Amino acid sequence: MIEFKNVSVTYPGGVQALNNVNLSIESGEFVVIVGLSGAGKSTLLRTLNRLIEPTAGDVWFDGRNVTAASPKELRQIRTEIGMIFQNFNLVERSSVFRNVMTGRVGHLATWRSLLGIFPKCDKEIVFDSLARVDILEEAFVRADHLSDEQKQRVGIARALAQEPKVILADEPVASLDSPTSHIVMKDLMRINQELEMTTIVNLQLFDLALEYADRIIGLRNGELVFDGSAHSCTEDTFEMIYGRPITADDMR
């Protein structure tokens, strides 16, 4: 479903974020990408919807070359890729309902979005998405009245409302405490299993990756250094990815 072919990204100033990454991800997989801050995790994720342009190589999604896509083709591809952000990216003064409805923008006529006139079918999709992450009762509460856990659930619901083929979650638990992180990861895992939706999550925390991932991708200094099942990971895997031996603090 997704393929990175010899993908490299070099930022202005010569900083190489990705170096010749080759990677394939099948439909329905739950993949966690791990590595230190600056390892290239977010860069890799954002080349898939071309929020970041590869310097070299090609990214393929569902049989289409994202790297070579025209503006019209790229807009269509982006409607099929839901994104969940570390800092929620909600409009704080708007209701939960309106925030999640932004996930439908790619499917709506512009005038409907501007006037806030939404078809019944789109409203049902929004309510179903909220129910799936158990936050339907907060539909008409302003986003700035929610806890961080609730805000991230709204972010997940917004991605679901797109009815995407894949969900990308860029450090979705970095702003959350440990118990809340597990709640969010369980939501993502359940959505992956119930909807058979390809899910790719960036994490710094190795213990969460081991607990929830079907497959772990390890990045270090922009290079792919590990690709295997969570069950195949060892202490040597941790040192390969993070550059140091594992400690008890790493396995909370």
C-alpha cells in the first residue's frame, strides 16, 4: 500500500533528515516508527502526504506516485490520509463537533464549509467518529474546555471523519502522561483492528512500541536501522536504534 523508494530529505543548511530510506508497508498493518528526537521520524511520515518534499527518491501510496502527483492528484491523496498531531491542532474556541467536521472539508463543497451548512450524512460520520473514541457526549463543548486526553481523542475522531485509507499519528502521546498515553494508544490499536485501517505511529518511547505495534521501524540519524516485529526486538535492537544500552527507566 505504501512504499518509500530511496527516499532522502536534506533541509536547507545541509542537514540530512533522511538518507536513502527503502520501506514497504502493507494494508492494515499497525506500524510504530521509533527513534530519538531528530532521527527523521516526523520527516518520514510527512513525506507520505508531501507536507515535506523528498530531496531524492519516490513515495508511493495506493498505486500512485505521491512525489510526482499534480496539485489536483495530491489533494485527492491527502483526503485519503488522516493525520493526528502531537499538539492536537484544534481550533480551541470552536466546538468539538466543528473541529471534527474539518475532517470532512475535502469531501464538501466550499460554500458549505464557509457557511457551516453540513449534509446529514456528514454529520452522521462526525458523530460516529466521536462515538468510536468515546467522546460523543462532548460534541458541543468548546475544545478549550477539554483535558489533553480528550483533545487527542478529538484529533483521532477528526482523522477518522475523513474516512481515510491510512492514519498517520505524529508523536500522538508526547504531550500526555503515561496512563493517558496508554489510553490513546489503545484507541489507535482498536481502530486499526476494528476497521483494518493502516496505522503508522511515531514514538520516542520504546516500551509503548513493544506493547502496541505489530511491526517496529527503527530510525537513527535519518537511516533505517531496524525493521521487524515487536516480538523480535531485543536489548541489542534498542542499542541499535538509540545508540546506548537499555535501562530500567526505558521500560516504564
